[in-house]
Amino acid sequence: MTARQLVLPLLLLLPAAALAQTRAVDVVTLEAAGRMMAAAEAEARANGWAVTIAIVDPAGELVLLHRLDGAALGSIDISQAKARTAARFKRPTKALEDAVAGGRTVVMALPGVTPVEGGLPIDLGGRVVGAIGVSGASSAQDAQVAAAGIKALSQ
């Protein structure tokens, strides 16, 4: 048997072997993000809050963004940072804010962390499939808008 005859069957096995070493990651769909965005936007408008709302995938990459009329330009980056933090750390950004307020200032040194209330992970059956972040009102109000978006997934 030649070397070529030995290598060819091995090459045919590579895709299956590579596939066996990967895993599927569930992500928030654009449709679900749209439902969340509509609910979050409705909550903000009902309260007269000019905010920016960001929805990201589990890696913290943007899926959908809305900046309501009158929202500060700085809220664009902050809403994305809150969402990214909630997605990557798999917890509400309020938990990280509380940790810092409680003296765990080392949290501030973590790469990519924004420990400010207003970011919530999107948890479906114990799997974080993304996150929503809101900026532009008070932190508690931002969290209220984000919670309205999360609630839309269970309706």
C-alpha cells in the first residue's frame, strides 16, 4: 500500500473528527430579539425614558440595537457594554456592581466588565443565549427596561 493510499482515507475522516470536537451554542434569534426590543422600548416610552437598548449573543456581539429619540450618544456604548458583560459573565450586571460596592474592587480589573446595573442575561432553560443592556436613565430604570424585554420571552 502506498503512502497516498494510506493518507486518503484519513483525510476523509477529518471532517467527522473535527465535528466531534465542536459543540453547538444556542443564541438568541433575531425574532426573539425583536420581541424583547419591542417590549423594552414600550416600557421605556411608557415611563418617558430616552434610552438605548442593546441585545447581544452569548459572546456579547450585537444582535439588535435601538436608540430612542433623545437618548444620549454615550448610551450606545454603555448599553452594549452592559449587555456584553451580562452575556459573558452570565449574570446581571447589578451582581457585579454589588460586588464592587461591597469592597470587591478587583472586579474592576476584570477584562471587559461593566459593573453597572442595567444588563441582564437571557437565560433559556439554564443556557445563556445572549443578554440585554440598557443605558440612558438611572441604573435601576435601565434594569426595569431590560427586565421588560426579558419578560417578553415568557409570554
